[in-house]
Amino acid sequence: MSEHFFIVGAQRCGTTYLYHLLDQHPEIEMARPVRPEPKFFLDEAAFARGLADYARFFPGKPGARVRGEKSTSYLGSDLAAERIAAAFPKAQVLVLVRDPVERALSHWRFSVANGVETLPAEEAFRREPERRDNFDRERFSVSPFAYLRRGRYADDLARWTARFPALRVLVTEALVGSREAVADLYARLGVDPAFRPAGVERPVNATTREPGPAGTLSAAYREELAAGFAEPNRRLAERFGLDLSAWRAPGRPGAP
């Protein structure tokens, strides 16, 4: 088995959903467990033991020809990109992107559910610059407070495209529920595109917590956030030829 691919992010963009669709395919073996993610290329102790240690995440799936790992902490890391490129220079790299305002809200709900966030969403977003780098690095590999920064996908992708020019970007809103998109991805990974996985219509790992008043953004602030993301969203769409019309744009209310 020589083919390898990585789902490197983005967090709260449907990566667990994609993991399960890929893991069902008889020709694909995904790294285990799905949680906690392997993060092998960011784990200094594990990485020092070499790629022989990496094999422990793949216990062996009869008939599998392709291996994949999902670790969303990789997206913002130069070190992870460098190490993966050195170990698997021909690997396919997949990135999921979602309306960054909705991603930020999902990220906030995730941080609340995990007991690391106590501020209302709007206050947490406004205070992100002063809080982003103040977190428990023993517990988290990336900041649980980088709500807005992690939605500037074009900035993070530059480190990956420099090493993996054929990197594939998938728009979450277009992927979820689309059997055609899943079949196309199977084909690109070199496995049978006719395989029909279960659960295509159902999101996975969605935050079920009701947002309540604390998780509600004012219309004016939503507009402010949309305007702030407009420029990196434009760069993202142009660089990868993406249709981001499902995302909120300044002056256009509502969200998918």
C-alpha cells in the first residue's frame, strides 16, 4: 500500500463527516481512532520514534489500497506541512472550508461544550486578539479561542500549496448531502467511485447545543464579520476556482 492522503482541516468544517464517508470505502483505511486525532506530525515524542511508529494508527484493513489521516491541527502548522511533505511527498492533501462566520460559531459552541469558553460568542470574537494565544498547550494543540483567525483559510493554505500544488479544497456546503461530490472524491483518491456509503445525508459530530442568547450575534456584527472575511474569501475562491455563493457576503443576510 503506497497511496496516502491527509485531511488537514479546517476544524468544524465537516472533517469528521468526511472521515466516516471515506472510512466506509473498502479500499480506504483511515487512521484510528478518529478522536483523539493522531496529530502524529505535531507530536514530538511520537515523531521522534519515526514512521514505524506511525503505522500503529493503521491496524490493517483487508482489501484497502489507500491510507488516510484526519488531523485538523495540521492546517495552521508549517512544521506539520514540512514533515508530511518530507515523509509523503506524493500524498494527496484535502481541506474542507465552510462559511467562516458559521465555522466560528460552531467553534465557539464546541469550546463551550468542552468547558473552555465562558464568554458570549460576540464578546469572545471581539476579544480574540487578546485571548487567542492564552490557552493550555498541554491540553490543546491549537488555540480553542482562534474563532476568526481559523476562518482565514487562504492564509493557512499558502503553506500547503507551496509543498502540495495539487491540494484539493472542498466546500462543506457543497459536499454534505451530495453523492456526486463523494463519488468524485473517491475517483480522485483512486478508489471505486461507484461505492455508495451510508450517511451521506447526515452531518457527523454536529454541535447539538442550542446557542441561546449567548450564541447569538447581532445583525450589525454579522455584517462586520462578513466584511472582514470578504478579502480572504475572494483570494480563496480565485486561487482554487471555488463557488462560494452559499456563504454570507456583506450586505446579504442569512446563512445556509
